[in-house]
Amino acid sequence: MVENYLKCELYDLVKNDSAIFEFIQSGSLDGIWYWDLEQPENEWMSPKFWETLGYNPEEKKHLSSEWQDIIHQEDLKLATENFYKHCENSDYPYDQIVRFEHKDGSTVWIRCRGLAIRDESGKAKRMLGAHTDITDLKKVESNLFRLTREYEKVFNGTQDAMFLMKVLSPNRFRFVRNNLAHQNKTGLQLEDIRDKTPEDLLGEEVGRIVSENYQTCVDKKTSVTYEEELVLPAGKRIWQTTLTPIFEGKTVINIVGSATDITEQKLLERELEKQANYDKLTDLPNRKLFFERLERMIVETERDQKQFALLFVDLDGFKNINDQYGHRAGDDVLITVGKRLTESVRKSDTVARMGGDEFTIILRDTHDRDSIEKVVRKIHQRVKEAMRFGDCVCHVDSSIGIAVYSDDGLDSETLLKNADEMMYKIKHSGKGSYRFFSDVTS
């Protein structure tokens, strides 16, 4: 291979012009040294060598002891070991970072490199070395280490479950890490989540929903908070999660998540909501929830130009069961009737307990009288079926008043009043039947 002519020219300049050598050693390095290994007390150190350490070169002798007295003694031991290894084997590099004491008492970090000059037999006769001052770099490393340590204290010291996501591409994210609180509360250790996507960790369906939340954070470029219910190694829990975007320029490159376990709070809220909206005995919607659904049904039906039916159901013979078998049997009858009513209609319909032995039913999207009567006859028949509780065999019947929106009323109060009126007419005329409000008005 032909040597580059400029390289050859530079080598000739160095050999023939000492000014060139001085420029190289003073401009590109923080000191060079040349050591006589046959007389190891003799070592030449360049002026820059001493200036870097705060000393006047004129005041320093060219003796190896000069620098050995101010090098950190542990580092001197390391440098000596590497020196002998390099002398014995030219393939072993003489390259280490050592600490010198500056004249003002501060520490100077030096990268010290050297090359043994050998005779024809391979024995090391001289040693040429160069110093590079890396003190500023070490300060940066120290500050970075301090900041990292402080970050770790905050990250792992908080009681909130925290995690870090990497944004890969639209709707593609990867877990980077999670803190100790997240590990303890979720049962997911760092090795469980690192480099995993939400889909990897939670399955395609749930993972896709989670990724959509992350993408919302990216798109809005601001924090977002949401609730999610996840099944994790620690169990099924409800979390309130806040996502905060981390930017590089104007691009979101990471997302920090902070999750709070709100399971107990949500269970309490659900229980309070249930108590407020559902009958304690039958678990059916109570009077309050019934009226909310009825009002909503009126709005929807008016909008869609459809119709629905409201049934008012009163049990016949219920008082006799209470008197004969006691209130425990009466409660069992109410529970059973509630289940039978629910089984007789669609999931989209509403069965509610108004109190005592009175129930109401909203049949949505009823097309004509025949479709309503078909359901009512089914309800009537199911209620009449015998109920056995231990040694007790109970029988009840039902009186059902029917009002149809919008023929029999345009508001909830009118509809309920008209259905209730029909139910009472049946009760007073023989019981165990049903009647439409329109039959009376016609």
C-alpha cells in the first residue's frame, strides 16, 4: 500500500523542524514524556505536562520521582502494573486514567497513554507517553451520576407506580422501565416489562386500548389522565393513570406514566351508586333509576320516531304469603319474581321494583299491540308458576296495566299514572289479568 504523500511530508517536517514537533505536542496534547527505562530515574516531561498540573516547568526536574510524588498512589499502583505488562507484551496497551494532585490541591484527571521503544531483541529501552486532561469530562460524568442518582431517588422513592415508555412510531410503544412501587403494586418486575410493547404484555385487545391512550398523549402533546381496569400478576385492579410527554425539540420521544391504585375507591363508589340506584332485596333498578331510564327512553323514542310500552305489575296474593309463611318467604317470592320478570324480557328492556310488591317494566322498540301482548302473556304465565322454598310452596298471580308511548302519554308521570290506573282497574275487577290504557279510552 502506497503511503499518502502528505503523511510522508509531515513526518519529514517533524524530523527536520523542531518547531513542527513543538506545535504538535503543545497544541494537541496536555503533555508528553519520554522515559529512559535503562536509567528509570531519568524522564523528560514537556512544559505542557507541568502547566496542566499548575506548576512552572522551570522549577521541575526531569526525574520520574517528580510526577510519582503527586500522582494518586492507588493510580500509581495501577500504572506500574500496566507498565510491566506492556513491557512484557507489546500487544498489551499502556492506557489508563489516573489522578494527579494539582498545585492548588485540586484533582486533575489524566488519560495517560504510552508506547515502549524496543531494541532489536524486543526489550523495552525507552517509553514515549502522552497525557490528555479529562478533568472537565469527569466533572460532567460526576454531575450526570449525581443527577442520575437524584432521579433514581425520586423515581423509586415515590409511592405512585411509575413507568417510562419509548415512542417507536404512531400507536407503537415500548416499555423502558418501571419503579419499585410499580413493581410491588402490579407484580411486574423490570425484566417482565423491559422492551415489551403493551400488546406483548397485556394481549392484543387490551394492549391496543392502552396504546390508544398513549397515542392520545402524543397527539395532544400534553398530559392526559384516564382510568383503566387491568388484570396483572398482582391481581385485577383499577388504576388512575396520568401520562406526561417528554419532548426532543417538538417531537414526543418518551412518555412518563404515573398510576394510582383506586380500586378500593371505585368499589366504594360502585357500592354507593348501587345503593342509590338499585333495590337492596332484588338487585333490580329502584324507583330513582327507573325514572331516569324512563326519561331517557322518552327522549330516544321521540328522536327515533318509535314507540315503547310501560307495564305496571302488581302481585296478587302476596299478602297471604307474608301472613301465612312470614316475611322471609315473602322476600324469597319478591326475589324470584324479579328474576322471572327479567328473564321474560330482553336485556335492553328495564325491570324495576317500585316498592312492596309493585314492579315496572319498560319494553323498548315495541312495534304493535301484538308484540306487547306476547311479552305480557309470557310475564303473566311465568309469575303464576309455583315457587318452592323449603317446605313452602307459594303461588302468586299478577295484575298488569299497560301504557304505550306516545298514544297514552307524552311524559313519564302521565305514562306511569295511566299504567297504574289500569293495574288498579284489574285489581278491582277480578285480578290476574292485563289491560291496555287505550282499551278504556277507546
